[in-house]
Amino acid sequence: MNTRSNGGYVGRFAPSPTGPLHAGSLVAALASYLDARAHHGTWLVRIEDIDEGRSAPGAAGEILDLLHRLGMESDREVVWQSRRKHLYEAAYDRLAGHVYPCGCNRREIADSRLGFAPDGAAIYPGTCRHGLAPGRSPRSLRLRVPEAGADVITFQDRVAGAVTQRLASESGDFVLKRADGYWAYQLAVVVDDAEQGVTDVVRGADLLDSTPRQIFLQRLLNVPTPRYLHVPVVRNANGEKLSKQTGALAVRPGDEEAAVAALRQSAGFLGLEVGEPRSLEAFWRVAVPAWAALHVS
């Protein structure tokens, strides 16, 4: 696994192709792009299609086309998680001593959960931690987290400040390979960030609570931990995170004026003062230093 960059900043935008980009995902894309440009670094695009069952036909191409029309180009070849399964398999082999098969289904987990994690997921009670019950077949593979007292993960987020999570009580043993056979997001994202030499992760705050699990995996795999910056998520009128499921509309600017308007709206959500640029070139000329003034010391 390649865990080294060229010594400089490497950031990334990693959309899931479940549909076209909407206002919420554009905010995340813009923040990651601006941070890379403000640091004179490298910006990558990675298509997170490891969950192939949820990928919408044509969505990845539509996302890449929109980024191009907005002036955001990946500095390296775009990579696709669905083509990198051998990397996740190799990482699993290195983690084998920390992984166990789980025979529980969703209803059983919901009925026996220890509570809810900060991100709303059910906290697994460790039912299969010491072996499958007689007659049970493995459904998923779980990573064993440390016992209480040795399970504390603390990191410094560039926006939220110090964040601490106790894995045993706030996460529980978590899935690395799902019952449907797909590798889980937590493993794939850690492997990909390490292999691509990512130094800085800029993404939505809805993923803040996943970060301690990813840091734990990074330590087990002996790969570097990036810096993290989590930006606020865009919400609808009901206070729900903007997504395809909550009725988010696709961003589809018809011309340059509309593209600039979409970027200005996202920049405003991020607290950036960019004025009223009339062209993409003018927008980027003012947006990068505006971001740097807030987030680059």
C-alpha cells in the first residue's frame, strides 16, 4: 500500500454516484477544492461506488461532467472504488486477527443494541464477538474495537476542534464486509486515502462521527492519519440533511452564468465573501483567497 505523497498537500472529493450532485454535495466539493488550491496542493476525485447496488446508471459521468463545467478538474486520474477490491482484500488480510464473523441480522441488532452511535447507527452489543452460536452462519465481518478504557480516540478537527469518541460505548464493533458481500465504507475510505497519499480530508460534518473509527483502522494498518476539516451540511426546510432521499434537486447549470450562481450560493453557505463575479475565472480568483483567509494559517 502506497502511503506517501510528494510531501505536499493532497486532498480529495469522493462522491457516491447514487444520483447527480445536489446543493449539499456541491458544498462539500467546493470546500475540498478550495482547501487544496489555497494550500497550492493536489486535488483528487474518487468515485465511491463500492456499494454497486446503490449506484445509479450514468450518475458518475454526470458528476464528473458537472465538476468540469464548474472548473473543478482532478489533478490525477479519477479512481473508482469498484475497481479497487483487491486493495480492500489485502487490507482485510492484514486485519484478520482483529476481525470476526457475525451472524446477526438487522432486526436482531436493533433488538439487542446498546444504544445509538452519534451518527444514528445501532451500537452492536458484541453478540458474536466470542464465536458464532451453534447453527448460525456468518453474514458479515466485524472489526473488534478495544475494551473500555483503551478505546478512546481523540483528534483535532480544523473546524470542530478537539473531538473524542469512546469506540466501545459509542460505536461498538463495526462492519468491514457487509452481508451483501460488499466491502464497507469505513474500510474502503481508509485504504483509498492511504493508497492515494491523502494528507487532508475536507468533507461534510455528517461524517465527523465516522472519523474515530477510520483513525482506529489507520492505526491498525499502520498508515498515516490525515488532517480533517468537516464543514456544515446543507439542510432542507425540515432540518433534514439535504440528499436525494429528502428531495434535493440536482445542480444542472445551463450556462456559465448559472454555474457561477451555483458556486456563489455554495460559497455563501461556507461563509465566504466572494462579491458578484460574472465568470468562472473571476469566481475562482476571489474564492480561493477568501477560503484561505478563514482556514489557512
